Amino acid sequence: MVPPGKAPHGCGRLTGLTLLPFALPLPINYDFSPAMATSNFMRCDGCGQAASPEHIARRLQRLEWTTRFRPIHIGALLLGAFPPEIDSEFMYAAPAVFEGEAARVLDALGLRQAGKASDAVLSDFQRRGLLLVHVLECPPAAGAASPVPLQTLLEQQLPAMFTRVRRSLKPRRVVLASGALEPLTGRIAEGDLGCPVVLDNGKPFALEAVDPGPAILRLRTALAEPASIL
């Protein structure tokens, strides 16, 4: 041990100084971007998008709502592209007043609310053997820095949707009920779903069109026909 005030041999003499250990501060990296904030998000099984905990919770809530009114035997599976963001437009949320997609689908079936409780309307929909689902189980993310194009998301989810239809839902027929599915009509029609695919003159029934009236009437006619003749 070197006595106080003494320097090690060959280092010269230090007087009146006390040497303390110290460390240099590490540099701080201020390079932060929104992409870094989402890099740790998991990928949602229902839509293929980066998913925050809130995203996953919303998806599970929609699945829970839908399961309440799933028929035991599905006569017609209405297939949309993606669910609406607003709960009042998501049919199975049982809003006080059906709006948007929910209102259009119910109108196509002639199931107007007319003062009835939303649960009663949905129970009638269920008794008819009808179920509404979407290729994407979540709405496309809005305002993302580099959003994945909608058609790419839809194409990526098609295999999972085909599997779900064949193994779980097993409907007697599938009805394409969104114009957004038109680019994928051929793939869906040839997707070995185990049942016929009902189209509107070779295209999906575009219920979200500016004037959906004609498509609604044609869909109502198609659903009134027995599945065996389609």
C-alpha cells in the first residue's frame, strides 16, 4: 500500500492532492422516431397490423360481442372487408341506434329497428342463421407513418379467413358484402371454402357505395333464395 501523500515509484511525488475515482458520462442518443415507439408492438393475429394493448383489447371486445349472436348453424355468412371503427356502426355492439354498416346490412334483410331494442333485432338476425364477419378483424390503422396498403392486409389475411370458414364457421354459403373485396373476388370464389360464394353479377354486393339501394335490394333477393339452388 502506498502511504498517504506518497506516489508509486516512478510516478513522481504528489502533495496535497487526493485522487478520487470517476467515470465519464455516457453519450445520450436523442435520435427518436415514432417507429421506435411501435417497434415492440406485437402483430395482431386478426389483421396483421402492429398492435398496441388497446388494439388487442378492442379486437377481443368485438369478438365477444359477435359470439353472443353467432348462430349454431350458419345459413349465410356475410363477409365484409374490415369492421367499422365506430361502435354504433359495428352491428354486434348492439348500439341504441344502428348506423353505417350495421344499418345497411339490417336494411338489406328488411330488419328495421322501428323502436325495437337492439338485442331483439340481433336475435332475429341470429335466428335467420346469419352472421356478419370481416376478412380483417380490425379497422386499418389511420395516420400511421407507413401504413400497409389495405389490399395487402386483406391478401395476407385470406388464408386465415379461409381456414376459419372451413373449420369453424362452416356456413352453407358465403356472401361477399363489401366492394372493397372486389380485387380479391376471384381468389375468394376459388378458395375452397366448402360452400358456394354468392356474388352480385360477379362482384361483391357494394353495400358501402354512395347509393347502396340497388345492391341492398339484390342482396335481399339473393338471401331469400334457398342455399341449395345457388
